Amino acid sequence: MKPLQLTGRRLFITGGTGFVGRTLLDYLMDWQAKTEQVFEVSVLSRDPINFLARYPQYDGKSWLRFVAGSLKELPPPAAYTDVIHAAADTHLQGQAAQWIDQIVNGTAAVLDFAVKSGATRFLHTSSGAVYGPQPESLIELPEDYCGAPSTALLSSIYGQAKRVAEQLCTAYFHEHGLQTINARCFAFSGKHMPLDGPYAFGNFIRDALHGDAIRVNGDGTAVRSYLDGEDMAQWLMGLLQEGSPSEAYNVGSDQEVTMRELAQKVAQLLAPGKAVIIENAQPLNLHRSRYVPSIQKAKTLGLVVRHDLNQAIARAVAGLG
């Protein structure tokens, strides 16, 4: 990948206060300090004062400011060069229809904001959920796989809504010339990963540090892969700079691991001797869940997995402070 060049750029980021957003901000802070490039970043926040009180490390930066608002109440358009749209709940928090509205209409609002602001590049953080269940015949999911979630399942809402959001990005590229790129995000690790949320990686670390045992929901055979947070941020910024307009790129690791193996690895690294309990062990599972991306397309841009799983676990824990 070409060195990141942000001099003279003015970025607007939605979702900048969540896991992806704070990881991006950490990366940009390091990049600014290392390169002394002159750029500006504005982050949308429902409550900037409260956010900065909780996370004072982001306060007092001359190049970074927080703008009050939400997807339903965006600030007035300004002269931004790039927009990163990373705001969307990844799990159902209320009514299903409201979730669809947040993802689809929220994306439309931010796209419209980008056009009115004169932005040239727009990075949409989509999801590997757009593919639907990974077939047993596919070891990795490539971007040209044409599967889709079933519309008959409530659990498909996130993936289907992200598909529509991607389609909106395509429309804005063709109708407005906005150079949209879809980053199909898979599973990540990092210090901002919640330890009490719906993410196995964080929950295993919590159990290792504070629990009597590391507990695996399910039978432990599900296959996943985890990209280190710093790598994720580098990939997203690389796609913003180098990604082809109206294209989709998987963002994730191709180093697969079962949930049982992940729990055992966390135990080995953080709490040797602590028991790993499989809550719903089965004698044989011929149809285990699999969710692993192909990253060959990302590699054509020079994006690589720099930290293996052992390093990702150690770095996530070290960052907890």
C-alpha cells in the first residue's frame, strides 16, 4: 500500500465513538504524531462533552473535533474531502424496523451529507453479513460470492440492510460521482472491544481475567478469524485512499480458529490452568458455522495481516490499562 497521505484532507467520521471509530482515532493520532501531516478530523457524537469526559485522550487535539448530532440530526454540511460512515448497531437493540431504518436511511442521510459537503471519497463500513451463511463448500468468502441472507429470518436484518446500504453507495457513485467504497468487516480484536457484549473474543478475555472459568457458548466448533484492531484501522484508511470506487473489499483475517481453540489460546496466554467449559458440547457437528473472509482482493492493495492471533490477544489485553 502507498504511504497514507492525509495532508490537506478534511475527514468527517460517523460512529467515531464506538469500537471501530475509537480504533480509527487511535490510529490517526499515532499517524499524526509520527508524520506531522496536517489534516482535520470531525467526529459525529450525540454527546461530545460526556464522551470526552470518559475518554480524555481525544481532547485537546488541534486537528480533532467532535460535532454534536446523530444520523437523524446531522450538522450542516461543511467542506469535507472524505467521509467515513461507521455508525450502525451490529445487534438488534429495539424494533427490527427501526434497525433497518437506522442502517438504510442513516446511510442515505450520510451519503447526501457527503455530496452536499463536496466530499470526493466515501468509505462505508459494511459487513460480511451481506453474504449470508457461508456454504460448507467455501473455505473463505470472496467478494464475488453472490449468496445472501434469507429474508424469512429475523436474524438476517443486519445483513440485508447492509446490502441495501451498499446499493445506495453504488447509486450515489453513478448519480453524483461520489467515490464510494464498501468495507465488508468481519471479526476484530482490540483494546476497545467490549468485555461484556455479544463478542466471544472480548468475553473470553473477561473470563480469563475475572471469571472462574472460560465459558464457550455453543459446542465450540464455530470457525472465525480475528483481525487486530490496528491492522483494521490501517486497512480502512488504506481503502479510503486506494479502494476502487463502487467496489467492495473484505476486511478481516484469513487465519481461522474454532471457538474452542480460541478459548484455549486465551487461557494459555492469560490464565494458564484455568478451565475452558464448552456449554453445549456435542459428540459430532457436521454443520458447524463458518465465517472467514478471502482477503486476496485486499492484498492487491498491499493490505496484509501484520499481527497473528497470539499477538492480537496480547495487544488487546495490554491496551486495557
